[in-house]
Amino acid sequence: MSIALLSFSTFAHEPLKSIEHSATHFSGLDTAAGRSVLAYHEALSNGQADDVMSALTSEVIILEGSRIERSAEEYRQHHLHGDMRFSAAVKTTTIEHHVRVYGDTAVSIARSHTLGTYKGKQIDKQGNETLVLNLINGHWKISHIHWSH
């Protein structure tokens, strides 16, 4: 039994690579929630702080690495401008992006590859992003962000 489990865990991810390459890598971006996510990323890349902030709920929770920011105001004070500078300095290519709407809640899951130079350091990394959005007064707002690289 343990040999079977070890064999499975050793090779469990091997078949997924071929499945992954044949799967659809983009879905839901044409929904209102998807368009809101794309607008948020565009604002971040273009240094449009007011548009970035208007995409967030005031009580947004942002997780990145071991850091947490517990409100839009905390994010604005601590990392917003650094995130905008980083986004403008490097090229990020989306590998996969799915947005699913569940009533008044939507979830955006994306994988990306970032390449470039920032603050004199070469950047070449893959990242994951999960956003949770809520429909508030007819507008999709981001209430949670989780970034990992």
C-alpha cells in the first residue's frame, strides 16, 4: 500500500501537464466581474491610483507573502505606489485566467509570468493571484486579494 501511495505521489502531477496544455486557459473575462478585474490590472500598470483604489472595497484584505493589509487605506499608505512602480517596470504575461461568478460574489484565479528589472534586480518569476469580488450597488469591487510568487 505505501509503495502504491508513494508511486502515486511521485507521478501524480505528471499527467496533469498534458491535461493542462489541452485545457482552456481563459474564461469568464467577458463578464462584468471579469472586466472589472482587467480594469483593475490596467489601472495598476498605468499608475492610476484613484482607479486602483476605486476597484477595492474599503475593508479589502490583501495577502502577499507573509504580509497582510486589512483595508484599502492601509494598502494605499503602504504598498500601492510600490506595486504601481513594479507593474510599470516589468512585463507580466498572463498564462491562465478564470473568472467565475456565483450570484453577488465572483472569484478570479490567474497565473502569470513576470520578467524584467526592478530596483536593479532581475525579475523572472511565475505568480498566482486570487481575487474575490462582491457586487455592491451594481459595481464589482475587490474584497480580497491573495498574491503568491
